[in-house]
Amino acid sequence: MEWTTKKRYLPYNKWDAETLFDLQAQADQSQFQLHYHIRPSSGLLNDPNGFSYFNGAWHVFYQQYPFGPVHGLKSWHHMKSADLVHWEDMGLTVKPDTQFDSHGAYSGSATVINDKLFLMYTGNVRDQNWVRHSYQNGAWMDQNGHIKKLARPLIEAPNHVTEHFRDPQILKHGDKYYAILGAQDKETETGKVAIFSSSDLTGKWNDLGYINFTDKDMGYMIECPNLVFVDDQPVLIFCPQGLDKKITPYENIYPNMYVAGSKFKFDAGKMTTTQAAPINLDDGFDVYATQAFNAPDGKVYAISWVGLPDVEYPTDNENWANCLSQVKELSLKNGRLIQRPVAAMGTLRQAGHLIRTAKVIDGRQVVESHAGQQYELKITIARNQNGTLHLAGTHAVDHSLQLNFNTGKDAFFEIDRSKAGQTFNKKYGMTRKICLPENQALDLDVFVDHSLAEVFINNGEHVMTLRYFADQKNDKIALTGKNSLNYYGTFWNLADM
Amino acid sequence: MEWTTKKRYLPYNKWDAETLFDLQAQADQSQFQLHYHIRPSSGLLNDPNGFSYFNGAWHVFYQQYPFGPVHGLKSWHHMKSADLVHWEDMGLTVKPDTQFDSHGAYSGSATVINDKLFLMYTGNVRDQNWVRHSYQNGAWMDQNGHIKKLARPLIEAPNHVTEHFRDPQILKHGDKYYAILGAQDKETETGKVAIFSSSDLTGKWNDLGYINFTDKDMGYMIECPNLVFVDDQPVLIFCPQGLDKKITPYENIYPNMYVAGSKFKFDAGKMTTTQAAPINLDDGFDVYATQAFNAPDGKVYAISWVGLPDVEYPTDNENWANCLSQVKELSLKNGRLIQRPVAAMGTLRQAGHLIRTAKVIDGRQVVESHAGQQYELKITIARNQNGTLHLAGTHAVDHSLQLNFNTGKDAFFEIDRSKAGQTFNKKYGMTRKICLPENQALDLDVFVDHSLAEVFINNGEHVMTLRYFADQKNDKIALTGKNSLNYYGTFWNLADM
């Protein structure tokens, strides 16, 4: 099937319901389908949107193109949760049905105002000449989940940006509302984070220019900026496109990064930071468009798109693509973000059992002969060890998702997905590697969900997230190395969400 | 919207996807929506189909008309479970897409044959003159959930039945396959259960006539016959339509009944029973089309449509209707079916707490001030008590779902839904009542799921199932009576499935 532009932007009412049933059933029945992560009901999922707490429940929406694994006419698909782990499908809610979002209800955010949830999002519009116009729109969601859009956009693109102007995050500070947006500066064609303010939300929005958070060139575009306050310190999470790898090395096609600072002056758009360069938020292969917010319980939560723009995945053949990460709780330690699973992830655990150093048989130490495809593995590898933790392994673990480690001198941790089933996106490398403190034990908290692995390293000092597409029969966990390896930990099968 | 015949039978590919998204979101967002029962993804749900254990999981399908709360062009919607409680949506699978099921893939059953699940179902076909033709079709489902239909029907209606000939249950016995079907005899226009046999499944099916299980007239039609063996005793569950109430009293528009016997001779179609008349399977308002099967774990499980033909429900206004019951484990005691929740229902329980006799304040004993809308209440009411257990009550419990009881002389248990929110289906009465043994404590195990109550009485000797549509804010549980009432038990909030 060829995805022409015309086809990708065909209105939903020109698609027939039987096609949609088939797409939904195909996604439902996929062997690679996620079982405790948010995944598209059909078609393509990208950015998380409107992550919030409202009316006694957590809410997140995902960008969805429902008719195939491509970026077509997008909507917001609403998910609701009591605990940030078990998500309930509330259906496709914000649809591209007005003149200000005719070519997509693109990404945005949400904030509670009185007894409603206020959504602010980018309306994507193409004119007759297929020139893009970006409107920043508003909508109210009531307690029954019904959406009422404002008649007029809140913000139109100012003269100093190109048509790349999107992904508003709405924030209340003092008695004013602020919106920060990803933008491309027209004069320099560089990526910026724009900031606007309004005293009455639906009236005038004042252009405050760009946020001053770095003196470096952030590439040609910044997407999905998110400002949160962690222990009262501002942290700006964003996705620079075209960032010079000499500023901060990265391997993914586009990185998701952050800058932590000490002060943020809203009206001046000034973030004080001593950080020399942005830091990679995730050290794996597939995280992008992370959205975070300050929750009313005093914590800061983040959720990521597991997927990247301009990358093809093996499930494209099944007409669906991508998922969201689990929710991560953010904290700061020495100016760096710590990301940890939320406590309620423990509710997915089925009866667990302890694991510990096993005998080497046929060159490997078997941790789990049959781990299944939904589990959490917490494992501590002693210092001064050198080997490989194999996940999704064949019997002989000659094929597996390989987690290589050295906990001695020149310590490192590396994920190699080159032997984990179907290979994809090879152009950007099959391994991701981080350096570790030397001669220290390595703590891993690994979550596997069929075709997704999320690896939390040393209590959240690093997270490495990735998709892989191995035969679902391959479910051995084992360790290999030159010598017998010392480790201990716990293994739990995890329930569906 | 007027549901003309033409509209109800419009092919799915003539409906547009946007309409389907809206219907799905409307069902998802309903305040009355079920949270731990199988419910339609949109539109109308009716009979459970193909209840089975295959490829390491439980399977059930539901009859669905996806475009509204009416009986239109039906399909099978597939659900899968590891534990008979947490069901995963596998999508719309058996669709009306051949010349032998063009007007509906109607009800049927499933049995495992080698490494596939074999489905046998009624293909509903209307000819140019809108005359109904019923074909009994076969289809294979592989381990990935993909359906392959046989090219030709297995059974065409024999001469001795009218066009009302449907709902095949396929069974293996000895080295032959048997199918039992609901039928209307042509000559007498009475309800019958037909039986056929085949030695090779896809070849010739032999007409063995009708099952001889009663000498009484079973009304004008029998639907959904199900034969199971409980402790090796045959039990025939079925839905007689037009049954004379002098044979077995019932109040619903159509009842769901059973006959228990001592022997079943397949080839003779003869069931030996000493039971004088069929017995109501459920003593509530809304159970129909129960499907049961002998599972490989040695147990017998049943699941029911909670809904009735020709009845309107308040959610019709929200464009969706009905649900399935929880799975019930069947056993026999003194020739009567005992129905109990399956053990895994316990996995839904959140932290529970004991309840016991409380002080009368303002004329009521409060059991739970705020029970929410998803809970299990196990309560034992002492003997010689006379009063009302109120569920879904307002503060003063002047509006509530009322469970009236007398555990003294002339003991009874009665459910009155006349003051439980929106009233509906009044024509068939607002109360259902059963007699109880005198001067004995009454054990109730009550499951509430927003708009559904399933009440198991005296350890499954009776089940009373009903829908009700009260304001979701009304969630008080209290007891009222002339005097203070003695009771004890446990209350658990229940998680989403």
C-alpha cells in the first residue's frame, strides 16, 4: 500500500468502519503487542499529550494516526488511570474537525482550571498550496470527557518564527498563564523555545520571545519543550533536531534532552543554569517527545513516546507502530535527573522469586529458563565482573537481546539489539553504551513487555529504553562471561495492565 | 435516529470510521460502563459465543452489532483471558462476509481440534424477499487468532424445521462430533433442540431428530441450547420462548432455563431426567443465552448475556447496550445447579475490611457510606431478620437498589429495582423474588459494577442478575428494618479487569 499524501490526510469519514475493525483486530492480535504499556488502538502512536491529574484520576492522551503506521491526519486518544499504571481507554477525543486543526490535532498539554481540564494544542493546517500554518488552540474537557473547542486560536505564529511552531505546554505561574513552545527562528533557522503569557487565558497572549537557557546552537528545530520544577529547580526537557554532536553526543536520529537549572524567570524567559550542554534524557534507542508535569501530589511524572520520527519499525507490516513508556518519577541528584518507576508498578507483580549466582552449564548461567514476555527483573551484578546478560534468548542464547557489562576498570553498560530478532534502523547503530563508575556493583531494574525493554540503571541514574522484535518463543534469561558471574536479585512475571 | 431494516443491515464498509470512533468513545466514556465485565466496544452486545480453552488461554466471543443499540448485522468479537476474569480485547473476528452469513455471523460454539479452534456458528441470510435462511457454518481459528471459514455450510436446515434453526453447540463424544441446535418444528411450530452427528466434521452431518428431554410443550422456539456434563450428569441449558408459565413460572420476557438428568444417549438423542419441569437458571431480571462448556480442568464454566431480546435499556440513548456476566462455575446439588464465582475473581479484590452489625442512626444501619461502584459485598444476615439491604443508595437511602429479605417464617429474598435510578422495562415487573428455607441465615455474595449487580445467594443456590441505572454518586450501602438487624461480612472494592 502506498501512503500518498492524499491518503494520509483523507478525512476519517472517508475511511470505512470495516477497515478500522480489521486494523484494530490486527493490532490486538499482534505477537509484539504491548500488554502493560499504552499502545495505539490501531495505526500509529506518537507523542504523549495532556499528561495531567483531573477529577480524581490521571489522564494522558496519545497522538494517533489510526489508519496505518505512518504520520497522517492526527488526533488525541484519551487514556485515564487511577494509579499511573492501569490505563483505561477513553477513545479518540480531540479530532481534526475545525478550520484551525484541519490537518491534525497535534501535540499539546493540559492544565486543570476550575472544574474542567483545559487543553492547549497545535492545530496543523495546510493551505491550498500545501503550506503549513500552525495554530495554538484551546479546548475544554468536562468531567465526562467531552471536548469543547474554543472558536478561535489562542496564539497565531509570530513573525519571527517559521511554520515550525508547535507543542505548547501550558503552565500557571503566579496569576498568569504561560505557554512554552517548540519553534524554529525565522532569521537564523535555529531551534528555539518560545514563551508567551496571558492574564486571562482565552484573551490576549503576549509574545515574550525565546527562553534563554543556553548559549549554544540547538540545531534547526526544537520540539516538545517541557518545563518542570524538580525540588523547585527548573528542568527543561526538549527534543533538539539537528543538534551538533560535539555539543552533546547522541546516536538516535533525534535526541530527547534536558537542561537543569537553578532559577526560571517567567516574564524574562530566562533560565539560570550552570550546565554546559544538554544531557540525554534516555540512553537507549527509542525515546522521544517526553512529556512531564508537576503533579498535585508534589511529584514530577514523565511519560515518553517510545518511537522516533522518520524511523520504520517491524510492526509497520502489521499496520501499527509504537507505544508509550511507563510513567517515570523524576528527581534530581547532583544536577542530573533520576528517573524511577512509580510505586504502583509493583501492583503488576505476580509472585516473585529470588535469583542468585547459578552454576555455569554449557557456558552460561541460566537466570530464568522461561521468563515469558512480561516481566520485571531486578538484578545486582557484583563489582569486577565482565559479561553479558541475555534477555529474550534462544536455548543456547546465541540469539538474544544482549546487555553487556563491565563492573571493574573502564566500567560500562551496553545494550546490543543486533541479535534480538528482526533488525531495523541499523543506520543509527545497533548498540547503545554508557560509562559506569569503576569497581562498583551494577543495579539493573529491567522491564520487558513483549517488544519493549526499559532498563533502569543504578536506581534511575540512567534509563535505556528500546524496542526489539524477537520471536516470542525466545524467553530465556542467562548470563555469559569468561568466568562465573556473581549476581542476585528478584524476578517477577507482570500482569496485563 | 430511525433504525430502518436497511440501516441495520448496511455492510460495515458503508459505515464511516469517524462514526465508529465516536461510538467507541461514547461507550468508553459512559458513566454506566462496566469495568470488570465484558462489554461491547461499541453498539450492542448479545449472546456469548465460542466459550472455550485453547492454546493456553480462555476464549469467549460476543455477538456484536457495532453501530447502535439495536439488533443489526452481527459479528463475533473475540476476548481472551489467562484467568477467566481479566479479558483482553482481540477485536472483531468472525464477520458477515460470505454468501452463507451475509446477514449476520450469528451465535455458535467452539471446540479444540488438533492445534486449532473450530468454530461452528449460524450464518443468517436473507434472500431478495427478505426470507430468512439459516446455515450452520464452520471456521478454523489459528493460534494467532486468524479466522478461516469453510467454503460450504456444515448443515443446512432440514425439512422438519422452520427458518428458526440456529445456535449450534459442537461437542465431541466418542469418535464422533455432535451438534445440538435451537429449532422450531415446522409441523407443530414448537420449540425443539435438534441434534446432528458427523464422523468427519467437515463431511456429512446426520440428522438425529430432536432431543427427547421433556414431554412438555416448550413454547414456540428454543434458542441457545447447551449440553454440559456436571459430575457426569447431563445438564441441558436453553432458552424457551413462549413457554407456558404454568409449566415453570418466570417473569422475564424470555427465560433461560435448564433440565438436569442422569443419562444422555447421543445417537438416540435421549436425555433421561426425573425433573418435572425446567428450572430458571437465574432468578433476576436480565440473564439470557447462557453458554457453558466442560473445560479441560475438569470444571464446568458458564457465562451469560446480561440483556434480553426485545427489551430497551437506558444506555440505548448512549448508543451501546448490554454486557456479559462474570464467569460462573457450575456444580450440582440435589439435582439443582449451583453457580459460584470463579476463584480468580478474588484477584480483583482491593484491601477488604470486615463489616458487622452497626448502630441504627436515623432509621438505618450504614454498612458503607461510600462504596463506590465497583465492589464485592459478602454479607451474612442472621436468621429471623426482616428488612432491606440498600445498594447504590442516596444519603437517606430513600432511593436505592433494594434487596428485601425475611429470614424467619415465610422466608424470602427479593430484589426491587423500582427506586434505583432510571426505570425501564416496567412491563415485566420491577421486583424478582425467591423463597428461602425458613429460619436460616442468608448468605449473599453481591458483585456491583456500575450498572450491573450479580447476587449469589446461599453459596450459589440461586443467582439473581440485573442491570440498574442509578446516579453514580449514589453509593451508600445500608440496612433498614423495623428493628436493628444482625449481620456480618466483608467488603472489597474491586479493581478494573
